[in-house]
Amino acid sequence: MRDGFDQFVAERLDRLLRYATALTCDPHLAQDIVQDVLLRVQGRWSRIGSLQAPDLYVRRMVTNEFLSWRRRRASRDITSEHRTLEAIARSGGDPAARYAERDAMRARIAVLPRKQRAAILLRYYEDRTDDEIAQVLGCKATTVRSHISRALDTLRAAESPVPEAAR
């Protein structure tokens, strides 16, 4: 059983860390969350490893740890100094424009309510279906669609208007 857990971690650790980093907007908090979750998973691997989709279960554990009250204070201390999305985004194009765009998007995502942020990241960063997101968040697929719709409305409203000269 230990070999299965080690293989699971080797194959998925990077994705779990990227997901947690995007979710928390804090790479240090993300590492803490993933480490705590993997320690709990290791002790329960015989049960978790036999599930049909252990990666979704572990991702749900990461999400729940992020959503838990113990982490609320730490995530409230998020500042605009974090460069989370810079570390996980692909390179290409003008670096200054990429940085400015990532900073703006990161700032807009960071102010979303926790479940909306998780739903947006699971949909657009992890490319998960409504049912998979519902499983991770512990809600119905209709609630997931509501979270995503509200989050997108908030993100669109927060977008800066296009200057007249750029039109």
C-alpha cells in the first residue's frame, strides 16, 4: 500500500501544489495545506487508494482544508505582493503585459468568496466538470453553476474599462 501512496504523490504533487497555490494565492500556505492533507491521506491510503477517483477525493480534502475556519485568518492576510499566478502561468508574449494581466486577474480572483474562487479554479484551471466540482465542494451541480456564474459576474464587473484611445 505504501508504494501506491508514494506513486500517487509522485504523479500528482505538482498539480496539487499548483491548485492549492492558485486557490490560496499564497505559495507558503498552499504548501502547508497540501502537506497537512497528504499526511492525513497517507494514514488512510488503504481506503482512499481504493476509491474510483482518489485524486478528486484528495483535491476535495485540499479544498476543504482551504475552506476551513483554521485557514481563514491566514488567507485574509493575502497581499498584492504575492506573485502566485506568475509562478504557475505559461511564458510567451510581452513579459510586462503578462505580469500586469496576471496581477490584475490575481487581485480580482483573490477577493472572490472562497467557494466561488474554488469553483472558478476547478473549472478553468483544473478543467473539471460541474459534477466533479460538486463532488470536491460537497454541493450540488446546480450550486456549482451558481458559484461560477456569480464569480464570473464579479470578475467581469471588476474588469477595468477600455480607454477611449485603445478603441
